[in-house]
Amino acid sequence: MLLAPVMMNRVVACALLVACGEVKAPAIDAMPLDEDAATGGLEFTRAVFAFGNVGLGSASAIEVFELRAESDSPAFTVRLSGRAADQFVIVDSSCGSSLPRAARCEVRVAMAPTSVGDHAAQLVAEETSSATLLASLMLTGTGVMSAVSLTPSIQSFGDVTLGTSMDRAFTVNNTGTASFAAPTFEVADAAFHVLSSDCASALAPGDSCSAIVRFSPAAPGARSSSLVASVNGAMATAQLAGSGGSTLTIARTGPGTVVGPGLDCGVDCETRTTSTPVQVQAIAASGARFVGWGAAASACGTTVTCNVPIAAGAITANASFADIPTLRLTVQNADPAGPSIALGSVTVSPPNETCGGEGMATQICNYDLVGAVVNLTATNECSSFVRWVGACSGSSPSCSVNLTADMTVTAIFDFATCQ
């Protein structure tokens, strides 16, 4: 699941440097890939991106790079390529195995240099089966010396269930040549916070201390932020990422299924989600109907498609199905005189059809109707109507049936000679 970017102040070069020197244009240590050779209908919306100066032991702000499909793509993978690929990190990606025409996905990348100097690499999309290049993006940046570093410089907390927490440890290192006071910490996003730290005293060159950062998502979705350790005007930055997640369970009754992202109740009625709402759809089995939603989805009523809100670590939505009620109507004549004689019939509305007549002694008609009041009208044709049996009774030629379940009705006619 893609993590939404949070804008963060970039590390100021002079705050990171022991001594600010001349900044040179990055030397390209990996040749640009030939975009003309790219096939498969994929394209990054940028051709090149420069991260600028990033201190060793820090990470740059996380940048979002969009990949779009001009046509249906083959199955592909996204990776970093080039001699300096290890100076950059793919934090996460929403790009799956393929993209349909006009679809888009995003890749989030940061620079986390481990060596001083100018670095360049490519972010590439390649066809899975053949490693054929589909799209590429040039990345550049410069690693610079710093008096302080954070380890790790990039930390993903993963998918954390709403209402729970995940803790990760970070180490502050004095990488300079002089002692400095105890570092202070700052986190921009309230979903992350420094839980504890043993950084209470000055650090000599080569010494270190640690801090524990906790991620406690209050709502579903992706979050990102930065942990900044500051000391004596210098600072190191670690990028933090995580998602608030929930388990959505569909409690299904009756003949039908529910489908949605990662969900098919014919096979599996539980899915993990880091987004809200989750759109699901009820599909009744043949001969059945959808009755309605319940529990977390109750606001959707009987609408087939429902957007289920996700507000807790575990959500249950009920989906109910039922067989379509059937009206079984029998038209029975006492003494048919032959196929040329029209006998009694019954008009059924809805669906505004006729059962019986046409010289038949007995005709049985079945109607599948949902939640309907069915009006039956007996018509004498060379016969006389006698009575109803079953869901209707009496001798009146008109009858109404509230079809909420399977029902049977018989209309009885007494034969009379047609003149």
C-alpha cells in the first residue's frame, strides 16, 4: 500500500557539514538508459530527479514518482539500477504486477548515502519475464560528511493494526571529531513519537546513544514523517513510514457472495486493508436475491454496492441473501371438452401474464417474484369460476397474494359447454 508523502524540510547542507565546501554538479556514474528502447506502454512522469546534498547517516525526504500506462502493460517489476543503486532506497510502491491502460501507480524513493561524493542511479520498470526495459528515471544526489548520524536512516513500520503500536530503535552516532551535547529529537507527525531515549549526556567522538520511536496509527492509511536528531547546530534525519490497517470480515448468510479488493466470499470472507472506505459488492446466486447489509455496512441498506467505513482494527459487515419467492399457480378445469374449447384462465399481475385457457384441463405456472403483491384475476371462458385453494380462498374471482415466501394457489373452474 502506497504511503502518502508528507512534506518535510530538507537537511541544510551547512548544518550537516563539518566544513561547507564547494558543491559540484553530480558526476553521472551510471549511464542513462535509452528511453527510445522502452516498450510496453509505461512511462515515468519525470525523466530525472536530483536529491541534492544528503549527509551520511541521514536520509533525504521521501519523493513520490508516478508511473503511468499508455496502454495495457505486461507484468513488470520496479527496481533501482546502476553502480550507485545502493545509495538510494525504494521505501514502498503501489505498483503491482501490471497496469491497465490509463492506470497509474507510485513508487516512493529516498536517498540514504553511505559514501561521500556524487551518485547517480536509475529507477527502472522492467518486464518480469524478459527484463526488457519499460521505463526509467534518472536519480542523482551527493553524499556529504556530517557530525551526527542516525541508524537506520530509513525505517518502515509496516502495516500496524489500528489501536495498536509498533516500536523501532534508532541509534545516534557522533561521527565528528569533537564532543557534542546530548541530542534532542523532533518528529513532525503525531502518529509517530519518541517513546524513550538514553541520550542524556554529551557524546564523545565515536560514541552513540539510542531512542525508541513508536508508531500508533489512529486512522487507516499511509503515513510518513521524519525523525530529526539535532546537536550543536548539526542534525541527522531518518525517514519514517507506516500504515494504519484493519481486518475487514464479511459475515455472509444465504445464497450469494461478496467481492471487493482482496475479497471474494466464495473463497475468502476476510481481507486486510489500509484504506477507507472499502467498496464491496453483493452478488446473489442464481435463483436468489440480495436482502441487505448489516453491522458496519448497515447504512448501505439494500444497495448492492457498499462503501464500508473503516474506523477500527477489526470491522465486520453482514451481507444477507435469500431465495427468490416462487408463486406456484395451478389452473384446474373440471371437465375439458377438447383442445378446441377455451376454458377458465387466471391473469397474474405482475408480471401481467395469463395462466390457463386454451382448452387445457390443468396448467401449472411458476413465477419468481421478490417482495411483490401479486394480483390474481380468474376469467370464465366456457366455464364458471368455483373457488380458490391455497394462498387465496373464497369464490371471488379476484385475489391478492403478498409474496414474501414460496406460495401455492389453485383456481378451480367448473366446465360449461361453449355455445
